[in-house]
Amino acid sequence: MADYREAPLATRPKTLDPNEYFNLSPDYRRAEEERAALRANLKRQYQLQLNNPHRTELIEDPALTRWVYARANPYPHFRPTKKTSLLGVMFGVVPLFRPLCLLFALCFTDKFNHGPTCLMFIRY
């Protein structure tokens, strides 16, 4: 932190602000210590399971379980955005109109119209 120089057009990051860095409230420090203790306990349990030489069952990894569930059930977690809406139109709606555009291009342009009417099957 001693070698940090502020950039002329940027503000100092909150983590490097001395007032915030050193003057942490006791509640904030206690919460950080609890989170660190929880992480250390989970890591210890996982290491014990992983290094058990008499292990007979698979190790349950909660992160992998959440990932597999999210891959198998995408719709409960779907969030509509501009990007997903545009992709839905491009791959869902536009392909429906492509055959109509091709039919129009083949039948109603002078380049391909060789007879009295291209759509002879429409006559009654």
C-alpha cells in the first residue's frame, strides 16, 4: 500500500483508502472472521473426504451439484435481456420467414419468372 500512487483521472479504490482499510468496525471484522472460519471449515471437511484412504462413496461437491442443476433446468433462472431477445428473434422468428422470402424471390422476380405465372398451383 505504501507504493500506491493515485492516478490523475481515477479515484482511490475503497480497499486502499486508509480510512476504510484500517478503521474497520468490530462488527465488520467479526463478520469477516466468521466467513473465513466457515470457508476454512468447509475446506477442511472436503480435504478430509478427499484424502480418506478408506473411502467407498463418491465425494459430494455442492458447487458441481448446483452447476448440473442449473444446466438441466435453465428456465427457472432465465433472465430476459436485450441480448437474449435479439437471439430469440434471430434464431426463432427469422427462420420461419426465410422460406417465404425464398418463394417470393423465385416467383415474383423477373430473373426467375419464365412462364405466365410461377404459382400455377394456386389456380382454382
